[in-house]
Amino acid sequence: MSFDRRNVLKRGVVGVAGVAVASHHARAASAKSYGRIMGSNERIHVAVQGLGGRGRSFAGSIGNPANNAELLYLCDVADSRLEKAARVFAEKGCSTPVMEKDVRNILADERVDAVIMATPDHWHAPGACMAMAAGKHVYVEKPCSHNMHENELIVQFRDHYKCVVQMGNQQRSSLETQEIIRALHEGLIGEMYKATTFYVNKRGSVPRQQAKAVPAGLDWNLFQGPAPRKEYVGGVENYIWHWYGWDYGTAEMGNNATHELDIARWALAVDLPEEVSVRSGKHQYIEDGWEMYDSMEARFEFEGGKVIEWDGQSRNGYPKYGRGRGTIIYGASGSVFVDRNGYQVFGLDGKLVRDSKSKDKEEGMGVTAGGGMSERHVRNFFAAIRGEEALASPIEQGAVSQAMTHYANIAARTGKNFGVDSRTGRIFDRDAMQLWSREYEPGWEPKI
């Protein structure tokens, strides 16, 4: 299956409560079009896979009586995280769940209606596809895929199994972001031509990888899941898997750029790019164990001359833009800055015209970042399962934004800029296309 932009756009996207604020090419997709729609009063039985900080952040949404959800399972490959998560979910009023290491045992339980996935990146698309094949609805954290091949697969599985699949780019559920995107599409700053996205962090040095005995309580084979089997290296099951090569992570592009690039693409009403250029490298803590770039500047050029730029600094905390993260949109008659805390509108003279602060208490940085818009995003997922709302971030739209991060990573890994067929998503470079997919542990590659 090719990543056909025309087919993606036919499926369309709308915002929460029917706010049609996505690509101007897209039509609204009714939640009623999804299969297995539940009644408005039916309880949704949920499993959560992956119980690091992000996974535990779902406790409040599941425990909220207004969402009428029941926690059946907690799933993680490490005993320590299962035990910690059990306490967190209990404190939020969730029912006592079954504790399980292997998600395949959970998917065999017909009582489970939905799976929330907050695993390491390499598990996202394979796990989501396994869940859909078992008839489960899926909330999949970003990145929705580890590579472009999986980007196609997760949409293909959704189409085949007719499940509700929401991507966890929660700013799509920010009321202020929806408001400003709608205003931009109505001409607030005239014709838009460019968006600059950025992210700054002060991540420190990480140890070099060293083979060690697998810690007690960790199922190392299940952690690797779809990835080829390797020796255990100390600490890799914790957050630093992000920076230890491409078997598990997608670098800072998949980790954080996903959010800002999605907002920029939404604002400019563009789809797949035509040209991708990248300058990246490892520039801090040169001798440590970090194996990815820690600095990247990327440029995406789209049909009609529109441009999205990315400026990411993982380990240099200088606040070049005065904030930790965000998106700046430029138009013929002004500009807009938007982040998780609200938005600001500026005239051509640079003077502030409007300042709208978010009413949500949403953390902007950190793996455990959560708050009002995250809870609203989960609530929207539950409402879509019941046929009451359309998804804020249906997977076909999430996958288009995710493609941008994969293109940038491919350019960084090959050291080559390239053109893209914006209709199919294919790259006009043989070396780049070699990284379209990945090597899978035998039997783990998703197939319908």
C-alpha cells in the first residue's frame, strides 16, 4: 500500500465537538463511520500498556467517573513499573486491575474494548496493529510509528478493522489552539507562508552502553518485542532508550518535534512536503553514550511555496525563542505564536494585538507532562468510541504529521537532502528509501 495523500485526505479530520479546523482539503469524518460504536451509557473497559511516566498520566482520565471507563489491565515488562502504576491508578479511583507483562494475553480478553499505548516507540505501531486485529480501539502515544513503513501500516489496519484510533498529540484538543487555527484559516493574518517550530531542553550526559545481566523483574525479550534481539545494556529500559540508536527510539524528532510540526502543518493547511533538507549532529557531551543527533535544523517545503522549519536543541538550554517550545506562524498581515499555554497575535509592526492564555494547566516539558488538554484528548477518544464526537487526531492525520519526523530522521541518517512525491510519500533517493522500513524480529512485523 502506498502512502497516498489523496486517500488520506478523503478520510479527513475535525476538531473536538465538531470544530472543523484541519486541512482545508479535508472533509469532516463522522464518528459514526467507525466500526464497533458503543452506546452512550456503556462502560468502556480499558487496558494501559507501558507504565512509565506518560503511561501513569492516564490514571486521572480512566478514574474520572464522567468518562464511564473501567481499568481492566495494567501492562508493562518491568515489575517495578507495574507496582508503581498500581498505586497511582488506585489513588485516582480506578478499579483494581489485572497486572500483566505480555499484552498479547490482554488482547485475547474479549472484555477489553480499548488499549492505551505508552510504550517505547518501537512498540507503538506493531502494538496498535495487534490491538486492532483483536478488535480493540487504540489510543497510541506519539510517535504513532517507528518508520514510514509502519506509518502506512497503522492507517491500513485502521481502515481494515474499522477501529477508533487516536494519536496522542494532545495539543489538537487544546481549546485555544483550536480557536487560533480556526481564526488563521478564516484569514486572521492573511495568506500564511511559513511556520517556525522549535524545542529546547537541557538533557545531560548519558552513559555508554555496556552489556550487563538483565535486572530481576524485567522481561527483556518483551521489551525488545518487534526489534531484533540484542544483549541487555544497563538502563536501556528507562528513558535513555530514546538516545541509544534506532532499534527503539526515533530521536527528538519522534519524541517532541511531532507535536510542534503537527500544529504547524495544521495551521498552514499543508500535507506531505515536496522537499526535505536537514542539518544535524551531536554537538554536546561528545564522548558520552548518546548515539543520535542532539541538534537539528530541518526545512520542509510544500506545494504552493509554503515552508515549515524546525529548530531542535536537546542538550543546549539557551532559550533562543524565549520559550521552551512552540510554533510561530507568519502571514501577510501579521504573525501568531502558539504553544500549550495559549497564543499571541502580533501585527506587522511586531506589537502584541491579542494574548489568549490557556485555561488548562498543561505542562509543556517532561515525559509526565499532562493536564487539561491531555485529559480532554482522552475524553474525546472515549466519546468517539461511543459515536458522540469525531476524533481530534484521527490516525490518518497523525500519520501525515509523523511522516515529517521520519523524513527528517532519514535525511539525518543518510546525510542527504531529498525530494518527496507529495502524492505517495515516496522519497526520490535510493539511499533514503533503504530506511523506509526496519529489521523486525521474526514473526513480529505487522501483517493483515
